[in-house]
Amino acid sequence: MAKLRAGVLISGRGSNLQALIEAAADPAYPAEIVLVISNRAEAQGLQRAAEAGIPHEVIAEPDRTAFAAATDAALRRHRAELVALAGFMRLLDTGFVKAWRDRMINIHPSLLPSFPGLHPQHQALAAGARFSGCTVHFVRPATDSGPIIAQAVVPVHDDDDEERLAARILAQEHRLYPLALRLYAEGRLRIDGKRVIVAGSKPPEIAALNPAP
Ligand code: GAR
């Protein structure tokens, strides 16, 4: 079967992009990355795209509408069917979000709807949460809202700082994003209002307490 053609938008390090590249290297993986777009020329993720032989572009247009138009044109040129935001740190034009509705996904380093926006790991620590994690969701105009596809949970440790918690979450992001993209590419996601029904999936059997009893 033809693979789903995904475009990935990044702003920086690109470790989630790398996880997607590595997943897509498996011939059995149902999606391929056809284009990487960065809004910052110095993004390390561009190097990762280059090393993987994936077409990549910098679109550093400061005007939000012009950025959206150029990005949309590039995605269409490469016949992208899905947009994956992977550490993309710029607000997107509402028209663009609407045009890609149900065809654009994002990863965020918290258990949404808790801690949307900037510095979610700091927000989790400041709130005293004993678990945090990451979320892959469909993109809607309001920041970090949108139907949730998949989440991974990590414990918060008493001696965590923002950096340690972020690293623990990031390791799970690298598992979660390839899983979510695969489910999308396999046509297993059905959006029902705020909820996403995942065909043929089962929840884990465990529940966790923190502190452990
Ligand atoms: C990741 O933790 C991602 O979840 C987060 O930025 C980091 C990017 O890392 N995204 C957001 O906060 C979006 N609101 P990466 O460039 O190494 O993938």
C-alpha cells in the first residue's frame, strides 16, 4: 500500500523529527517524511533531514500570513497529506490550521489539557503534579487544544528540575510520536467531538501510584 506522505515542521533541535525519521526507515512503517520545513535557518533538525536525504526548506517569513502561504505551497508541492509539528514553536495562522484540519498533529510535553503553552515542564513542577508526560493531538486554532490521539505518562521525582523532567518526558516523546503517526497512517483514528477513537487498540493494564506504595 502507498505510504502516507507526511510533512514535518520544526524550529530547533529536531529530536522528535529524528525519531520519526528512524521509524520511517522501517520498510513496514506506513508513513514517509516527504518534506521538513523549519522557520529558523539554524535549526539542528535541518541537518538531520539532510543526513536522511529528506527535502528540507527554511521558511523564515516574519509575517504570519505570508509564512502560512509559503508553507502551504511547499507542502502541496511535495504532495504532503499530513502535517506533523515537531517542536515547532511558532503560532500558526488560523486559516492554515483550518485548511489542514484533521490532517495536522502536534506533540506537546505535558499531559494535556494540563499545562498548555510555554514551559509545560516548569508548569508541572510548579503545580506539584506527581505525574507528567506528553501528548500527541490534532491541531485546532486554540494553542495545544484539539482531540488527543495518544499520551505517555512519566513520574515526577521529588528532586526533579525542569531539565531532568524534560529529559524523562522527551524519551517518551520519541516513542509516542512514531506510534501516533503510525495509527494515523493506518487510518485507525476516528474523531468524535473532543475524543479520538483508536480502532484495534487496547489500553495498558497497569495503573501507577506515585509515590509507589
Ligand atoms: C519537545 O519536547 C516538544 O514536545 C516541544 O518542544 C520540544 C522539541 O524538541 N514542543 C512544544 O513545546 C510545542 N508546544 P525537539 O526539537 O528535539 O523535537
